[in-house]
Amino acid sequence: MPFFETNDGTRLAYEDYGTGQPIVFVASWVLNADMWEYQIPYFVERGYRCIALDRRGHGRSDRPPTGYDLDTSADDLAALLDHLDLRDALLVGHSMGGAEAAHYLARHGENRVSRVAFVSATLPFLRRTDDNPAGIPDEFLAATVAELRHDRPNWFARQAQIWFGTHLGNAVSPAVIDWMIGLCLTTSPWATTQFFRSLFHTDFRPGLREITIPALIVHGTADSSANIDLTARRTAQLIPANTYKEYPTASHGLFVTHKDQLNADLLDFLKA
């Protein structure tokens, strides 16, 4: 597996398959490149180059003592695009990966990226403040961090069914659920809580207003991890040029439960 080194000496792992126009997949919070199992083969077989990163503290990348914040992770993503000298790339970010993609564009511009897709993204701003009264209160953050520190494996096991929306009839095997929980637990416990804090506190609204490239927003109407009224519907109001799609019955893990629909929508977006 190839690695590259960031500005602070952290070695990050990435995967790189195929040739053609590059698609850079940015994983969810606590997940790594393996989460894109149903996307990467689909696009490589259709003539695209697919790149997926294990962010710091995740998967096979280094676990340094610092850098578990959205500013640093956006800069790490920029270092990957620079390392590979990518041009005309499509950024595809899921959940926190969508926030990371948006923050990359805000901090580093659109020179290397021609399109961006926000999938179940935790945008535009989660925390409740005076100018964001619909946000989530600080008590939620404190309670979640406390639960993760008390019994992290149980927290992810409890969330898994909700994450996929199995109660809504979305068919997911027990083996897939076990696989997803296992991926979550490969992430550094410190990175898990620190990234969660940074995501909660980072306001992405100013950067979203500056996006000029075509943007695709995909979200499940039954997403319990990133409520659609708090996230996607508000994000769509901030990005001038966007293609907006809601998936009825989909929850947060739609890249598995609705993989065929998502892949087709991403392909249409690329070809538009």
C-alpha cells in the first residue's frame, strides 16, 4: 500500500487504482479507505482512477499525537492531491469526509478539483449557537464523548442498526454490520473523540458559499446520524450550483444500502 508524508512528518496510507479522470474518495469519521468497497471497483471498471485515503489516526496511517482537527485533515487531503499532482478531480466525501472536502476547497481552492459530491455530509454547521439555533447543544457532544470513552465498542455496535436503517427495511447482512463495526474500531480512540469535537465546532458555512464548481448533494431522508433538515437541506441553500438528491428510506450508511443508486448518480454527475 503506498504512503506519503505530510508537512508534519505523518505518514498517511492511500489506495490508487485505475487510470483516467481521478475520483478522490474521502471517508467518513472513524472509517477508512475500505469503506468504499462498493464504489471503487464500479468506477475503475468504467475508466476512472480511484484514490482513497486513510486519514491520520485511521486505518493503516500513522497515529501522531496531534492533528486531529478539520484544518489539519483538510491540509492532509491537499498534501495527497499535491503528492499525486491530481487535476480535474472529483472529490467524494461521506459524512465527516464531506465536511473535510468542503474545508479543503475553502482552504486550498478549486484548482485541482472540478466537481465535488457531498454524501450524507455533516455540513454546514452542527453546533447550536446564537446564529445557528437549530444546531445541536453542547450537552450532546459531552454525552457522546463520555459514552465513547466508557465503552467505545458498545457505542458503535448500538449505532450500527440505526446507521444502516435496518428498521426501515434496508437489507444489510449481520456480516456487513460486523465488518463496519470492525472498521470503526481500527481508528485510534484519541482520534475518534478529537475529530468528533472538531467536526462539532467547525463552521463550514463561509466556505460553502464560495464554492463555484458543480456540487452534488446526496442524503437519506431517514438519516438519524445527520438529520437532513440540519444538514443537506441547509447545505443546498448555501451552494450556488448544486444537484440535490434525497433518498427515501436511506439512513447514514447509504453507500452500502443504496450503493447502486449512489453509484449511478455519481456517474451521471461525472458525465453531466
